[in-house]
Amino acid sequence: MRWGDMDAYGHINNVQIVRILEEARIAAFGPPRGAGLPGIEPQVSLFNDVPEGTLALVVEHKIRYVRTLEYRNVPAVVQLWVGAVKGASFDIHYLVQDPVTGEDCVKASSHLAFVDEATGRVLRLTPEQKAKLAPFAAARQTH
């Protein structure tokens, strides 16, 4: 958490929560293809290991604020796992916890799909992509 993530009430602003979810998703599955320079290898190279011209896009976010996430000068704990894997899309679920108290603060999910950049059409998940997602469906990963 960053000092600038805090709102006037002293807790993490809802817009910053979406950024925390994004950072956890990128840490687990890698940045989109062509984004920035290589850094720490993700646990599963999914988003940056797609064919040229393929975009990994968020279709929808659902966020439930269970309790406020107070500013701390240490990172929040984010658990994530894969939910439904369909023919052309998949869900990533998140649990954001207070790093000091361990209390659940945010429960969220993102619905994602791969899209052909030239046509805008949704692409079916390949067997390899489904295989990369499978281990995350079994257990939560902490970031």
C-alpha cells in the first residue's frame, strides 16, 4: 500500500483497490505481451505468452467491500485463484486481507478473455492456456 492510496477517511480508496487487484493478477500471471521490460517471472506466464495481436482483456470486475482496508506501511495480502474456465473466458477471484490483523477486507473477481486485436473478436482458450490455469483452480495463491 502506498501513502497516496489512502482517502480522506484514512483507508484505501476504492479505485486503488482495483489497482491492488491488477498488481496481484500481473504478479501471478505476468504482464500483457510487450508491456515494459522483463522483471520478476510470474508464477504462470499466461498474459505475456500469447500470440502477437492477442489482447488479454478484463470483461468485468465484481468487488465486495467487506470492511475498510486501513492504510498500513506494508503490502496488503492478496489471495487469488481461478474460478470458472469456459470456452473463451475465465474468472480470477481475489481475497484482500489486512496485513496486520489478517481480516478479510475485499472479496472480488475479474472476468477475462483473450481478444484478437485486429477484429475485436473473442478467442477461444487453447488447451495450453486451460492447462496453465488449472493449478490455480485448485488452490489459492498469496501475493
